Amino acid sequence: MADRLFFMQTNRALDLEGDPVPGARAFFFKSGTSTPFRVYADRAATVRHPIPLVADGAGIFPEVFTRSSELVKVIVQDAAAVMLPGYPIDPVVSLSADEGAASQIGFDPTEEIPEDNVQEAIERVQENIEDITDVFDRSLTPILTTVSGNDYEASPSPAITSYEEGKSFLIRVNRDNTGAATLDLGPGNRDWRKYDEEATQSSLAAGDIKQGSVYLVYYDGFRFITTLDHSPSRIFENEHGFSVRHPNGIQECHNVTNLARDDLPDGLGRLKGNWNFPQDFAALEDLVVIAMERNPDLSKDYAPEFSEITNLIVRNLSVSSCDIWAFRVGGGTDFVSGDSMTVSLYARGRW
């Protein structure tokens, strides 16, 4: 049975005035570190939550479960990547996901949630979520665009029949822009412009809009506007590790892999492994890969102590992968069959 995580305000994002923060984003890390921590959507801890975990139009996050009792740090930001008051929280309280346990925890009733225990309060919150209007929910749920040239289009559901001044939308784009752009959410094209860090409004320049990124756009009665320098970093994870793409164009990748015995044509032995990056880099320029030894599994009959043996080399580097080799540099004998080594990997470049 997994444990359930409870972070501030019963997993609800609120600002200093106590108002909900629609579209807030939660990031999870191992307590006291910046190492991402996996969280799950189900009690069995089999379905991973996406990271960041995005709150709905009422600022409410879905339930969060963990597979272990390890302490967790939680960071919550608004849609513009500004940290919410009270965060980070480290450590976060986790409790058994058994319903009986949650029902024994007291809860101070409010006008919206009159229940007096956590289990019933959670169920009431879920019911309240269903009462959010379609229009409000639609305007704060990322809408995927299609694009022809620099003319971005999206089809919200339900459809928008007219633009209203002051409305905001979260847009997930499917391609980089190459110049000034427009956005059409149904009622027709409008210019898509930006505020820079000095709050000066201007047309989008090539590369301002990045494929896969989510942007908060505001309709001012004439055009859509976004503030680019507030775009949050994006975290991506797959079987090859995880990557972080930062707004300044830097990408960092992390992984742990195993090196195994592999003979060179001249008969010399080495340990070798391959790393396919979680996401490709844009170019080899400025791309750096670092490998660090962790846990060797070496024959004591043929290999010396770990501190004496190896030199790690990065070979065959490309924008999508590299090889990691380990050679003996001391001890008098070569690697033998069955020797292996676990290494930590880090790559940094531009995306």
C-alpha cells in the first residue's frame, strides 16, 4: 500500500489573499536535495504523475501517492513560475493511503468544506472540483496548438465564440516560431506579442516560442500577450534518465548506467556502456558529458582496489548519445569477464 502526500492547504494552491491559484505547478524532490522524486496517481503506485503536476482551475491538485516512506520536498509555483507563499515545504507529511487512517485525522470545517476529518474533506474537495464551470476550466487547461507558418491555431472544447478582454489561456505549442506570430482560438487570428523583462511590448522574434512549452497568454481586447522570461523550466523523464530544459536555452541530463566488460580488437579489455540522452541536444557545441564512478563489481583476484583502477572516457559523442569507456590505469592486470561498474552521468548543453 502506498502512502499519500499532503502538502499545504490540503493539496490546494492559494495565494497570500487565500484565493485559488489556477494552473499552479508542483515539483517533488528528495528531502534536502534537488533530486527529482517520483510520485504516483494511484494507491498501488503504478501510474506516475507528470512533472510538473498542474493544478486545475480551482488550484486543486490531484491526489499524490509515494511508493516509499522517504521524506519529500515540495515546491509549488504559479503558472508564471513564481514561488507561492509557504513553499518550499521540506519535509512533507505522508500518511498511509488506507482510508481508515485518513478518516481518523481531524479537519477544521470551513464553509466550503464542512467535514471534520481528512478523508471526508478530500471527498468533498473532489465533489467541488466537478462544480467548476466549463469556461473557467477551459481557460486554465493547456490547449495544444497546430501551426501553419507562424499562425498558431487551437480548438478548445467547448468552443470559444468570442474573445473577452482580460481572459487568460494556457497554450502548449507544437512548433518553434520563426518570427512574428498570430494565435487563433476559434473567433479568428490575433497578434501574439510579448512583454520583455523591462515590460516593453513587442512582436515575437524567431525562437521565442519553443516546441512543447506551455505559455500563459492574456487577451487585452486587441491581441494575445505573454511574458516569456517567466516561463518555467521543464522536466522530462524516460528510461534513459531525466532532463531539465531551462528558459535560457540550457538543457541538463542525468542518468545512472552500468558498464560491462568489452574487448577491444587488440585484445585489451575495457568496461563499456552507452547513454542515449533523454532528449536530444541542439548541437555538439558547448555539449559537455561527465561520468563519475559509483559501485564497481570487480574480481578481487585480478583487479586492485576501486580507487586505483579506472579512467573514464566519453567517446562517440553526438547530440543524442555517447559511449562511456573505463580503462585500467594501475594494478597490473586487466579487467576480466564478469567485471562491471555503475556510473553516474551528467550532460549539459543547449536545447
